[in-house]
Amino acid sequence: MNPRAIASPLRSLRSSIPLRPPMVAGRVTLNRLARPYSESAGGKKEESFHAEEDKRITELENAKKESDKRAKDLEEQLKDLKKEVQYARADYQTAIRRAEEERKKASDFAIAGFARALLGTVDVLQKALKSVPQPIDNTHLQQLFDGVGLTQSTMIKTLESHGMKRLENLKGEVFDPNLHEAEFMIPKEAAPPKKDGTPHNPGEIMEVNSEGWMIGNRVLRPAKVGVVQPE
């Protein structure tokens, strides 16, 4: 077969096949069309990211506001609790003080009756000592006198050791109805003078018949006295 006869149809076939550049141009066109799509998707993702961040920031701000409000409420509650603790402490201290006062009063009342009975014995011993004329010539009588005096002083010391005390040196003092009991009154003109020779003033105590006693700040027994009549 003649080669030239075959080459002629091949040239005809080549001329009928489309060239490659249009294909390349076709791909370039497709790439250019796809690029705007990719940029649009990226923009949406960025907007979504920013939206999520804004939402998160808003949630954090709201959480901070709520936390600040809660902290303020707790601070107010703490202040109230401190006040309540202070009030409770003050009430407790007041209750302790009152309980101690009541205990002391109860203790004083418990011995008051017994102390009054002992005061009667002290009075009897005092009258016995005053009834003995001085000086004493009899040795035995002197010993008895000393024994009675010692008994009286011992009883007085015992009473004083339990919070009781005598109202002493009342002569010349102004009569006080809270501490003294007037058994009699005499006019100023009839009242004997004081030891220093000066006359008594109206309302003064001139005679003590029975000593008064205190237990703590209360009167256990008022002093029984004679008073110069007030003007």
C-alpha cells in the first residue's frame, strides 16, 4: 500500500479534532466561577464565628453582673450576721451578769434569816457586857466578862466575813429612814449634849439602842435609834 495514500486521511482526521486550548480555557473559566463561591462560604464562617464570640462575651458579662450582685448580697448578709453576733454577744454578757447578780441575791437571801437570828445573839451578848459594872474586882467574873466579849467579837467577825457590816458611829449623824428606825424623839432643848459639849441639832441621832447591819448593799436590819426632834 502506498504510504501517501494513508497520510492524507490522517491529516483530514487531525483537522477535525478540536484543539486543547479551548479545553484549557474551559477549565480556567470553571475555576474563575468557583472562586466566588469559596469566598462566600468563608465569609459566612467568619460571621458565624464572630456571632458566637459576641454571644459568649454577652454571657460572660451577664455572668459577671450576676456574680457581682450575688457578692453584694452576700456582703449585706455578712454585715447583718455580724450585727446579730454582736447583739447575741451583748445579750449573752447581759444574761451572765444578771445571772451572777441573781445568784448573789439568792445567796444573800439564803443567809439573811440565819444572820438576823445571830444578830439577836450578838445584841444579848452586848447587853450582858454593858450590864457589868466597871472595874471588875472578882477574878472569875473578869474571866467570864472576857469570855463573853471574845464570843461577841468572834461572832461579829464571822458575820463580816460573809459580806455583812455594822452601821457604826451613828451618834451625831443625820437620821436616815432608809437605814435607821426611830424608837423615840425628844425636843432639842431636852436632848443631852454631845461628848464634846456641843448641843445636838434637830434631826440628829442622839442615842443608839440597837446597831444596824447591812448585807451587801441592802439593809439587813435598821439601827434602832433615838432622834432629836426635827424643827
